[in-house]
Amino acid sequence: MLFPINSKSRRLTSLDGSWEFKLGDGKKEFDESFKNHILKDTRPMPVPSSFNDIYEDVRDYFGWVFYQKVFDYPKSDKKDLILRFDSVTHFAKVFLNDELIGEHKGGFLPFEIDITGKLKEEGNILTLAVSNVINYSTLPVGGLNNMMQGFMGMGEKPDVNQEQKENNPNFDFFNYAGIQRHVWLMEVEKNRIDDISIVSEIEGSLAKVSYKLATIGEGEASLKVYDEDKNLITTCVGKDNTFEIKDVKLWDVLKAYHYEFRFTFADDEYVLDQGIRKIEVKDGQFLLNDKPVYFKGYGKHEDYFPNGRGFNEVLSHKDFSLMKKQGANSFRTSHYPYAEETIRLADRLGFLVIDETTAVGLNGSFGGGANFNGQALSTFDKHGIADTCGDHHRDVIRDLIARDKNYACVVIWSIANEPDSTSDGAYEYFKDKFDLARKCDPQKRPCTLVSVQAQDPLKDVSAKLSDVICLNRYYGWYFGGPDLVKPMDLFRKELDYWNGLNKPIIITEYGADTIAGFHDYSDYPGMYTEEFQVAYYKASNAVMDEYENIVGEHPWNFADFATAQGLLRINGNKKGIFTRDRKPKLAAFYFQERWNKIDNNFDKKNK
């Protein structure tokens, strides 16, 4: 799927701005009677944004909401018209002028609807019915209980057939929802480029680049390639071809270089800024352009008040500025695909991205089944969680790779975060998803599964399936804190196993909740203080530095973020190195000093 651009043959019209908004009526069955008329008793809602923090009475709303926009559009018979939503969370029914024109499941990837010939010049009524419900069939996964609230009362038994009346995320971030990214009308040629795939092979200073176009209609295809100084490098013809670039300038970590690929097909033109680089996993190292890479950066979230998870371009640029100052070079899109604008900015700046699906909460035993009324639910049995959401998981993998496959910054696909990866059925379930990702990606990037703590490493399917081992580990916080000696011994014991696999390892989460401004002037600082957070990271990093196959560290999290309420969540998750409004805690200065001393191409094997 191509990112929407303006060119000499393509025109974008934004439908962002203020839409009319209304809560549903609470009925269990969806009622379509609204679709023929203007919604009544509405209030304005900004798009893009999450609706939860805009009005005080809708933060924890459960069910359907309605968005509506009335607009005019000039008549055009020469081109096709595509309606594009970059993100609607989690399920959308789209109505245009009395007609249901499309539906989409999944809240973090774009979808498009061909509306050629369906618009009037005046008074078009575009209505979206949006459901924020999460359950066993959705990704992220929802449960029967709030996993941060504890278990049921004594003697009470769970009723698995109970009617769902609220959202209970089986994940530790807030279930923001709504039209959370841009909405576009795209005017395109009837004969046009529909998709592009780029693959490069690097041999010394020579790059062999192959491209393949998917097209609609009839026409001749060609390509012109320019360097960053706008010098013409080569010209190709055909929808499928290979060409060479001599003395190629490679896209590298924090040193991004892009060639301009200007494709034409019939009267259509699409311009793609393309980085060329080589990725290889070899002998326990992650190699970029034949050099070892050390990942320095974060797990992050799209989260800010009052946008919620609504795309915030200013904040995205600010976050990159802070990360670059710290010496960071990477991040993971935990726990869902981020806005494509963020991926494009990472590509431009040379940040490495672990691109993750929405498969979070795919674990019926997480927290002892706290989110399922104390039941350790089966993840993989028939009618288990994976059985219910498995097809959707496959759709998400396809759509994520379709969107991000050409970005040089995307170097690893993350199939899931903290799933049940040790139970019977896990290998078969995840092998299917890994195989699908490898089939869909023309560049054949490495794949991973982000492993949760407290599972038996010897049974973890990550060892067999993942090209890069990604571990979320909280020794010294959830497991053993406030003591930082014994937990680190346990950390070493586990890492002995993973390091022996001779695969590259990235610690994708480790951290401690920290209240900004909470201090303790002591040799053994108390938990939740800024001093304890620094001590925790120093102890953890000292252990990680001992292992030659650990090729990256991603503290959890870049910034504090909102969650559902719970006894362990003090107005959200406070593991941020920065506060939610991007003020640094002491650990920010610790990592700034540490990371700026570690070369991006640090090689532990030959240090």
C-alpha cells in the first residue's frame, strides 16, 4: 500500500478537522437506522485524535460511537476517487450518502475504499460507526477482568458467558480509540500504480536494485532514479526490472541517504524516496552494511494528552530530537504499528525500527489469568484466544508489511509482544505467522517474537523461530526488587542460555516505575525514586555488558504513558525515562552519557 502523496497526477484533499460526534445508544445489536440522516444532538470532535480525553464523560466509554462530516466536492469524471483512513480503532463501518461502502477491523493500519462516482457536488454525508470494543477476537486482546485490579472476591466464580459491558485490556496501556490518524480523499488516475516493491543486493560498492510494480489498467511503465543532488543515475522501462548503482551511497544508522525513484505508468506518477542498505544476521551479530550494529533506544508509545493516541506530528519530531540528543539510534513500535509519518521520519533520520504488530495480550495465563477472572485461560486450544484472533493476526501481518516493506529503517518484524510462547500449540501457531511474514516481505527481513518473563526459556519457541532474540525482562523490579543483587544473578543465569544460542539478543524491555521528583538520598534508594531507577539501570546494564551476543538495549519506556486504572498504576505507567510531557528524569542523563560513549557499530566480539 502506497503512502498518499501529491504529484502531478495525484491530488490529496484532507478531511481532517472538526467532525460531529455522538455516543451510541448502548444497544447490543448495531442499529443502522441513523445512516440516512444528519446526526442529532452531537458535539464537535477533532480528527485525528482519540475521543477519550476530549470530553470528560467518554474516557471509559464502551461500545459504538458515531462520527459524521458533511462536505462538498467538485465533480470529476476523468479520475478515480479513493477514501483513505490511516487509522480507525478498532472496528469501522463506513457509510456514504445512505450506503454502507466498507468495513475494517484493526485500529492501527490504513484502509482504502474506492468511492468513484459516489460523491455529489453538494452535501455529501460521510458517517463512521466506530467500535472500541476489545475481546478475544481483537488485537490487542481484551479480557473479562481488569488485569491491574486483581482477582474476584472469595467464593466468586467467573462466568465466561457473561455479557461484556466494559473494556478490560489484557495489555498495559490505555485503550484509546476513534479516528486517530488522517483521513484523505485521493484523486488518482484510472490507469495507475497501485503498489511498489523494492529489493536491493549489495556487493562492495555496487548495488543491484530490483523493483516490481502492481498496476491498475493499461499503460507503459518506466523509472528514473536520481541521487540527493538531483543527478539522474539511471532510467528503466517495464513494470519489473533490475538496474545497478555503482559507488552506491548506503542508508546507514543515523546517516540516512535516499535516492529518488520516480515511477511512471500511463499518465500516473509516484515518487518514492528510497534508502538502499544491507541487513544480515550472522554469528550472533546484527549486521547493517556488513558492520555490527548496537541498538540504543526505546520501547515507545503513541501517547500524549489530550491527543491520546491521535497522531501528533509536532510531538513525533520532538521525540526524535530528544532521542538523538541522548545518542539513541532505534526504537520499537510497541505494541502496534505507528503512524506512517513516524516511520517516514525515522527513515529520513536514520533510526532503526523494530516494527511490531498489534498482537499484544495473546496470553491467557499472563498475570496468573488476572484479566480472565483468575482463570489461566488456554491460549491455543480450540476456542482459545489464538483460535479466535488467529485469522486477524494474519491480516495484520500482511497489512503491516504491505505498508512498511520499502522503508530502509524497518530492520526487524516483531510478530507479537509477550505472548504465550511456551504452551502446547505455540510453535505451530507462531510458525505459521513467521512463515507468513517471510513470505510477504520481498526483502526477507529478520523476524522476532518479543518474549515475556516467567516462562521456561527452554520451552520458548523464540529459540527456534526468531532470527533475533528479543527479551522483556524485569529482574529487580517485578522479579526481586528492591534487591538488585540476587535478581541480577538470576538475570545472568537466564542470559547464559540465550547467549548460548549464538543469535543476536536485544533486551527490548527492562525498567522500573519512577515518580518524577521523588528522591531518596541513600546508598540503597527506595523504589519509585529517580535514584532507584538509575541504580536499577546501572545494575541491569552491567549484566548485559557481559554478554557478547546482546546487541541492543531498549529501556521501557521512553516516556510515561496512560493505562487503565489499577493498584500498580499511579495515574498511568511511570517507567518513562521522560515524563509524559517530555521532562527528563535522572535516568535520561545516565543514558545520554552511556549511549554517546557507545559507537553505533560497537562490536562486543572484538571490543
